[in-house]
Amino acid sequence: MNSEIEQIVDEYSTHLLRIAYFYTKNRYAAEDIVQDVFIKFIQSNYSERGQLRAYLAKMTVNRSKDYLKSWAYRKMQFESKWWMKTTDRDHIVQQEERSNIGAAILKLPLKYREPIILYYYEEMSVIQVAHILQINENTVKTRLKRGREQLRPVLEEEWEVLRHE
């Protein structure tokens, strides 16, 4: 049993960490979420009813949403806005993040970020995304389209810079 669990953790931890990070935008919170997901998975009586990857992804998405609703997260957001002043170093870090496609995706509203992450990064079909998010397939398509439209100006700017190099 332990070797099976170790194999599952090894196989899916990076995948789940990426999902949690795209929700929380915080590596440490994402690691905690993935750890919680694996603990709940071990405690549950999971029987193979479909893809384990989709099951764990759904658990991670739900746990990430719970984290974003939590008091601790809101308190942390307030404190960071209140106490953090932009320094030169922070400005440089922000500029580097802006040049990254992942950073552009992180700036999308959650309702557009979710389908884009699941569809492009997790390579799920529209039907699978609709099932995980519990929304209509046409809603997934619309959110993908609107998310791409919001990303287009940022990505075109990045590609324009690359063309001149």
C-alpha cells in the first residue's frame, strides 16, 4: 500500500502543484494544498471509478478555491497591500513576471484562468473541463475565448519584443 501511495505522489505531485499555484499564486500555499489533497486522498476510500489524475485535480481545484475564500488568505492579502512598498528589486521581479506567459495567465480573473489552465496546461477536453468546473460546455468555450482575448494584447506585446531581437 505504501509503495502505491509513494508512486501516486511521485507521479501527480508536480501536476497538482502547478494547478494549486495557478490558483493561489503562492508556492508555499500551493505546497500546503497539495499536501492536504494527498492526506485526504489517503484517508478516503477511493475506488477506481475513472481517471485518478482527474480526481486528484478536482480535489486540488476545490481545495484551492477553499483557500482563496479563507480568512487567512484575505488577511495575508490585506497585510501585503498595507505593508509592502514597491522597491527596485520588487519592480525588477514584476517586470520579469510580466514577460512570462504564466504570469499573464495568473492575472486573468479566476473564471477565465480555470478553463485556460485545465484546457491548455492540463490538456483536458472541453467536456472534461466542464465536468470538473461543473458548468456547461458552451460556457467553457466562451470562457476560453474571452480568456484568450484578454491574453492576446499581453502576448502580442511579448512576441513583438522577441521579433526585434
